Amino acid sequence: MNYHCCRSGTYKPKGKDLNNLKSQGSAIIGISCPAVIKVRDIREEITVDCGRKMLIEKKDIDNIKRYFNINGYVKRHEVDAVSVKLWAQEMKNNGENCIVFFKEQGQLGNDYCLKDEDFVLVIMTDFQKEMITKYGKDKICIDGTHRLNGYDFNLYSVLVVDEHKNGIPVTFCFSNRSSEDVFKIYFSAIKNTVGKIETTTFMTDDAPAFYNAWSYVMGTVKNVLCAWHVTRNWHQNLNKIKNPEKRKIVNKALKAVKDELCLETFSNLMKQFIEDLLNDPDTSEFGKYFQQNYAQRPEK
């Protein structure tokens, strides 16, 4: 059985009402992606005489990889926390120390404003150190991926953009916490490894913790909000407007404000837009949210 990439093909609206493509765009790329996964279900070949070899499990694969020393990740201990610790020690002993900060669970965390049960792991390879030094002066982008596994760990990735406009991840942070204290530790680990990064632009979502931590460690910088995150948050908070017709009108007005490139026109639109929201009982709650999070955002 073959599984093809979900981004292959051409976007085609469904249903009788052919709605316009959402503002974030479609994940469909308009061409055929070459990525494909071929799956073979060995259970279909099981017979009475097949024996244990056909009843393969994940543990069997790990044992095979460990026995034949196959490159790639091999679980080093049945307890995940111990496995990670052994891997970290192995990296250090082999001279391939890509770990620039490691606070394991159970280790005293008072020196870092962390609890003993907190986990923070910051990874940065030699290539990544070179890339952030080379391209980090232009712009720094950071994004978070939450609940990676059963332990609810989070992944925070710092990226730079090269001369071809390609994003390059230059360091990763895994942690069970999502707080400004953790981000200060993360950015301090970067600074201790490659020095102070004096970037021109710092791009984040609209949560202030990233920017506050970066400013504390690296110094203040122009902060640009990621348009995708902002649009997503707007759409989530539009539910504060119970009247569906007014919700559509506000959504259209939001797009007009977001797409305006002239600074003077943009300022006038913002002022009038907020006034209209606050003066209408049906939209005042959304207006307060919008004013608090965007209109009064300080200059960076």
C-alpha cells in the first residue's frame, strides 16, 4: 500500500457553495510531491508455521538496531529519562557535544529558577552554530510545537533565513515548561555558545514571553509578529461576536487593516476600526481584546 504526500495535487473547493480559499492559503502545493511511504503489512503473510519472526514489535526493531550497531537513534534504557541522560553522556564522550544546556528531571533546579522535576534540553550542532552566526544578524524567528509526546514536552525552534529565503533551524529546546524563565535559559545557552546575536528583526507569535526573554538576554530589537499566528488568534477570538453577520463584517475589516501597506492609511483604519468595535455592544468584547493585544502594543 502506498501513502502519498497530503500536499500533492491542486486545491479544489468542495460543496455547492464554492467558498473562497481561506486567507492562510492551502497546504496543497499544486504539483505532485515525490514523497511516498510504501507499507507492507507482514500480518497478511502469517501462517500457522511462521513462528515468532512474523510477530515483530517495536522492541524487536530496537534490539536489532542495538545488536548490529545501526546508525540512528537507539533507545539506551527502558526508562526514557535515563535513556536521554545516557545519550547526552555519549555525545559528550564522543566529542560530538551538540548539547549546550541540559537540566534533567530530578536535578536541583534552583540555580535556573526551575523546579527539580523540570526538564530543559538545548541542542545546537556545529553547522547550526555557523548558520546562526552567519545569518542571525538579519532576522531571528522562533516557533513552538506543543505536546510532542506523552510527557507533554514542548519543542522551541529558533530559525534564520539564508540568502535564498530558506528557513534554517539553528537550535532546538525541549522542555516540559512554557515560560519566560525557560526562554531566558534557552537564549542564554545560545549566547554562551556563539556570543551575543545582534539581529535586526525578531519574529514571534503574539505571546510576549519570547520577546521579553530575548530582550533580557540579547538586548532590545524590532519585534515583528508572525502573520499566520496573528490571523489564527483573530479567528479564534471572533467567537466573542455572537451576531454572525457582524462577525463576517468584522472579519472583512480585519483583512483590510492587515493588508494595508500605507502607514498613514493603516493608522487611520486602525483608529476607526477600534472605535467602531467599542461603540457597538455586539462587538465591544472583541474590540477590547483587539485594543489590548494589538493597538496598544509598544514600539520595539
